[in-house]
Amino acid sequence: MDRIPSWLYRVLVVSVVGTLLFKNVFVLVTLFGGMTLICIATMVTYPLRNVHRDPYDLTLLKEIHEREELEAAAEAHRLDEGDVVCSRCGHVYGSKFKVCPNCMQSP
């Protein structure tokens, strides 16, 4: 593992504080046993979470290309909409504005 997760440090602090507060051996065994189970679960699931996608995978490249094409088409469509007439004041303004620059109201 590259680094120990911050929540593991929190579990350790809680277990030590709990032991100092309660001064009970059962609490100490329970907390450290729970912490041990958490560590084992982390070690088992760590390789499963860090499955990386192949950087040379063509399907990933295709998805990125399709997303960029959709964004470009949406931008072109937005720019082609033309002018908008404000229903409140009648001012004509470009479609790139979300609100009327004259009265600051949305159409």
C-alpha cells in the first residue's frame, strides 16, 4: 500500500482514547480486534479498488472522442440559436446571455 488511510488513524485514536477512558481490557481487545478486521478488509479490497483502465484502450479513446463531439455540437447549436427578445422589456440580445442585459430578467 502506498499510504495508510486517514480513517485508520482515527480508529487507532478512538481505540486508545476508549481504553484510557474505560480502563477495561475487554474494550481494548474489542477495539483492537475490530481494527485488525478493518485492516484485513482493507488489504483484501485494495487490489480490487485500484484496477486501472488500460491507457491505450480504444474504447476509452472512442468515448472521449464522442463526448467531445457532443459538446462541440451543443456549443454550435447554442451559438446558432440567434437573438432572443425579452418578454418583459422587449430588448433584443444574443442567445449567449442567460438573462436580459437590459432588465436582468430571464426570458
